[in-house]
Amino acid sequence: MVSNSRTTKIPLTHSNNNTDLNDSKVKEFKLVDNTNLKIIEELVKNPSTSSASLATKLGMPLSSLQRRRSKLEKSVLIKSYHINLKASGGKIGDVVIKVDKGKSREVAGHILKKFKSNVMNVSTRINSEYNVAAQIIYKDTGELHDLLESIKSIPYVISLQWSEIVEIIGDNSPSVITAFFNNSIQRWTQNA
């Protein structure tokens, strides 16, 4: 069974012009008002919620909710799917990798291309020791061992550690997302 989930995506503007950055933040924060925060929170709790039931729950016209939802889905929400570990028989873990300085992007790209059947995503990190992370899926310890040994053999990889997700205890995403936007808006308005 695969479940549908929404996560936030914070748009980043890379510009040397402070006016462009401020304009971008103004647009972002205008988009995330109290009503939209409630919509985001509800969609993160239950991504399959219909617009009609959400409009009823929030006490607003369906057309207004649909317009707001559409804008949010085009700017700060992205849709993704997560694997139900128990139903799939697979295991999900994280590998953090220590790479020679300056080669983390190269190693991350190599891992993503080489292990298409096991690696769900790879990122570079800022950390005191480990600077590449990969989320992996595997069926058993034999497959995990082979995967880890193959990653260790990649040029510039110094060492790695892994951990397996055993059980997801809970999900605070809706309240964390609301708090993040509220705090960001407060900091931005104080600095404006």
C-alpha cells in the first residue's frame, strides 16, 4: 500500500539584489496567511481530503478554497508518495557518507546513478564529518551489505554509517509547518 503525502517546499531565490529577495518573501508570506496555514495543515494531515470536505470543515466557499489550494500547490506544497514498509516487505534506511572535501556532489551523483534500484534520494550535507546522505530501500541484510560495500568502493568515499527505520512513532508535520511559517512571518515582519 502506498500512501499519499504532502510536504512543504520553501521557494529559494538566489539573487544579489536585496529588492528581488524581499519581493519574493513578500509574495511568499502573503500567500501563507492564516487561512492558507489552516489549509496547509489539513492537507498535510490528510492529503486525500477533497476540496469540498475541506471547504466545509474550514467554513469557506468551495470556489475560494479551490483557488487557494491551487495557488498553494503551485508554490509551497509538493505531492509525494511514501512506501508502507509493513505492506511492501522492504526496509528503509539512511546512509551517511564521509567524502573527501570538495567531492560530495560528485559522489552523490554517482550514487544516485549507480544504485537506481535502491537509492530513493541523495543529498549533500553540512556536517562536522559526514557530507553525503542517501535514503535507501532494501529487502534483507544481504542486499544491504552488498549496497554498503559498493558505496564504500566509490572513489573519494572515506567511510559511512547507516541506520534503518524500524518504526515511525508519529508525525508532527502539520504543527511544525504551521509554526515554521508563523515564525518566518514574524521574523520577516520584525526585520522589514
